[in-house]
Amino acid sequence: MSGAEAGLYVTLGLGDEVFAAPVALVREILTYQAPSRVPDSPDHLLGLTDVRGQGVPTADLRIRLGMAPTEPTLNTRILVLDIPLEDRTLSLGLVADRVFEVTAFTADEIEPSPDIGIRWRSDYIEGVVRRDDGFIVLIDLPQLLSTTDADIPGTVSETGLAPQRNGAERAVRRRWRSSDQTGASESVAAT
């Protein structure tokens, strides 16, 4: 048995792949509108989307999963999610190439994520559902979205490059370095 539970799932497409997320996490599904950019954000964070007067961070699920980005089409959607994390509920928009349907999966249909015999990052896969035309991958969104970039293929751990920092963190680092050079006793924690 896999980590996924039987229940209702929203199925969505990214390229030729089909994924599913528990419908309980989905607040609403919006027609794609270009998010407002946020400076110095990670590549997968597209910006903020106005959702009923609230600025919701919006991420490109393709990039977060290590897939190549693509241009939005008329079928592109933003899934607005409320994802429970250990210490809070994260409101987030996820961009998908298309949304198919809400469907029910039984416990018997859900298989564990496959062991392919090599090391690969599959901790965000709760299970798979076999269909006549392929598989549907059930995504563990809290796991995927709470993992640091260092754990994602193609980022820090893979490339050896330093992680991207946000503007506030860079400012703290600059103040810390300049106070260190001038002999000031100000102590600023840099993470």
C-alpha cells in the first residue's frame, strides 16, 4: 500500500504527464493570468496572483518538478491550494498546463511509487494509479513544497552553485560583511 489515501483527486497535466492532488487541498481553479513578478525569487516562483483581494504566491509546478518551462496556453490553469504544513497553512497557486477532472481513486487502485533501482528524488510521490493509457502520479504537495531547493534535482546539491537568496537576506549579508570590515560590533545573523 502507498502513502496516498483513497478519495477524490484533481487530475492535471504537465506536458504528456498526468498528476493528481487531493481535492481537499484545492480552494479553487482559475484561468491563467500572468502573476506579478517578485524580485529575486526562486525560478519556480512566478510571482503573486490576486485571488479575491489576497496576494497568493504562484509557482510553476513544471519547474518545481524539474521539467522544462513552457508558455501558457488557453488551457493553462492556476490551482489555488491551501496546504497544511507542520507549522502553518500555506496558500499557494500552482500553474498546470491543464486540469482534466475530479476523480475518485480507491485504495486498491493506488500503488506505491515504483523502485527503479537507482537514487532519484521520489519522496514527493505518494503513489501511482494505473490507467489504460499510462499512469497518474499522486503528488504529496506538502512534501514537494516544504523541501528546500538543495533537495531538488538540478539545483544546489546537483550543480554546486550557491542557492538564490531573496533581497532581504542579501541586504542582511551585506550589512554583516560591511560591519565586519569596519570593525563594528553589530552582530547580524546571516542564514
